[in-house]
Amino acid sequence: MRLRHPDGQLVHLGYCTNVHPAEDLAGVLGQLDTYAAAVRRHLDGEVIGLGLWLAAPVASALADAPAARRRLRRQLDAHGFEVVTLSGSPYRSIEVPDNQEPDRSSVPEPAPAGGHQPAESAPPGAHQPADPAPAGARQPAESAPVGAGTGRSRSRSAKHAAYQPDWTSRQRLEYTLNLARILADLLPEDVVRGSVSTLPLAWREPWDATAAAESARLLDELAEGLIEVAWRTGRLIQVGFEPEPGCVMETTEQAVNALRGVNTERIGICLDLAHLACAWEDPVQALTRLEEEGLPVVKVQVSAALEVADPVAAGEALRAYADPRFLRQTRSASGLGTDDLDEALAEQLPGPWRVRCHVPVHAEPAPPLANTVPVLRDALGALLGGPVAGCDHLEVETYAWQVLPERPRTADSLGAAIAAELAFTRDALCALGLTPVTPATR
């Protein structure tokens, strides 16, 4: 789905396929035939933008197989799909243990990969979000949200599997560069830039100077690898780090500090609008901060978080969103927060709350709950409502459709729901002055 900004720039809109993940190429193609095709039908055959999520095993296989990349590109073209962005989080589906190869005998059922993974238990205790790192530091302060890395002790609970391997691990670097190599071959012929989103370095603990130094070295290697991809293919691929509650980069200020000194021609921010809302950041101020620091927004994830004004009164409704498999980081406007919704309910944090559960952007949850779509609209206005487009890659990312209290039960109903989100976002962009681009007007 393409739109034209008043400045003439082409803006791409799609949805992230982590809502129906697969672990091998046959599975990816099968899921697209089943789910992405349903989305396209509900949008009357319009060309659909896909933010492909490719697990590490399939990314490794595709990176080493030009013929397989060509096959994937042919399938995308034949079905009316186009890809300008890939999702690099999580590393692989949580259903596949590290010591077990995925079952390649059938197409997986849709169980969201989402970058935010199933779990057995939540991290203990509430915490107050950390202060931003010192302005001169390359890495966040030790108390800032962050995660683990190779050779360091950290929780192996399934809820934190989404953050492994992190940016202290060469596995993460190799995976991300594999995605960049693949994307260079998947981009439409008339597109010269692609984006890859990745996790915000790591979960916030443990994190120390050694971890920060190792991640800085890997980010330098990442930039060098992206330069090589551009030299070989003529395509610019940029990697966007996605701030998220509980991680090294929770806020845009922490992201600026963590990424200070990187090659900003190759590395920037993936701005998830639900995460921005959960951090209680003002979109205009956040974007101004990134612009002043020269850190580009290379991708936007159009998403909404759950919001509740009076969490005590809404306790029963909120409990329906507490999931034993997925982290539901909860942040109060007071500055307090917990790593999961059940902890926030138990501790009765003062309201209002925002909960990092991606809910549909086109429909309000039942009262007394609400969503953060007003933040979403403000952010889109700040990015694209002015004379110059602030980002040209937008991806609807409601990864949690399959675990919401009221969820689609069939492939067609899921396709209809995703199509409604895309139509909502397209209409919001048109209200800002963008115009749809049809094949006849390209």
C-alpha cells in the first residue's frame, strides 16, 4: 500500500507478519497464502505491503541461497505483495527450543511471534523506570532498562526469550545482516531504501560497562556490514532500534544516549507508537529530540497500547489481558511501573496506566478500558503532517491478535481485522494530506 506525501515522497504502509509466524520458507509462503491473501481480498485486491518476520533459521537459509530469495520474490510479486521492511525481533518463535530444529512438515498455526514472547513466569516486583543515561555516555546508565548477552547469567524464563540473543551476541549481528542481505533482493525495483527493525539492545538487566562496550563494537560492525550490502546491491538498508518498556532503550532519551556515536546513515530508530505511549512521552517532544540528535526514524510501527484511567475499578476487565505467556509491561503516569500486568494489579499502582499490550488500532476496547490511539494520531501528525515526511516506512503491528480476549477465530476473520487496521491507518494518513498511489498512477 503506497501513499504520496505532499513533498512528493513515496510512503509505504504495510502490516507485520509476526501475527502469523513461520520457521521455514515453505511455512512463510503458506502463511502468506492463507493470511496475507485474506487481507488483500478484504482490501479489494490492493497491493499489500508486508513487514516480513523471518526467523533466524529461515533468514540464514535465504541469505545463503540466491535461488530461494528469487523464489520468494516471485511469490510476493505474483500475489500482489511488496516488501520494503523486515522485522528482526524475535530471533525465532518461542515454540521452537534452542536445541531443537523446527518441524518442517506442515505450515504452523498462527501463534504470534511478535517480538514479545510467551512465558511461564513474570519478573518479580515493580520498578520505577530508570533515569536516562548521562548525556555524554555511549551506553545507558547501569540502572537503565537493558538485557543480557552471550556468556552472562540471566533469566531463561520464556517471557524473556524474545530478547535473546541480544546485541552483546554475534548471533544477533549475523541474523540482522542476513535480513539486510535478503531485503536488498526483495525490494521493489523502484525502491532504493529498505529497513530492518531490531530489539532495543537488550533487556535492562543485567547490563554493565562490559556489555555496553561489546554492543558498541557490534554496532560498528553492523554499520560496516550495511555499507557492504549497499556496495554489492546498490540498495540502502537501514536498521532501526525499537525502544521498548523494560529494555536498555525504554525512552527516546535513553535511545539517543545508547546510540550516540553510531553511523546514522545506516542506523536509527524504529518508533513503535504503543511503546512511545507506554513511556508517557509526548510525540512532538520525542521526535524533536531525535531530530536534534541527528538520529533518523527509519521505520514506524503503527500500534496502540491498552490504557485505563482507574485501574482499581477496571481490575476485572484488565485481568482478561494478563497472559501467562506474554510480558505486559505496565507504566503509570506517576512514573511507576512493573514488568507485567499481574504485578501492577497486585501492587495497585496509581492510575492512569498504559499497558504494553498491542490492541487493534481501528476499534476501541470495551469500557472501562481505552487505547492510546490519540497518541498514535499525534505521532503520525508530527511525522507526516508537516511539509516534509519524517518517515516513509509504516507498519501496522498488532502482533497479539491471537491472544486478545476477543480474537479472530478463522484466517478470513483475521485477514478482515488486519485489513480494517490498514484501512484505518490509510485514512488517518489521507487526513494529513497524503494521497493513495494506485498502480495506474505510479
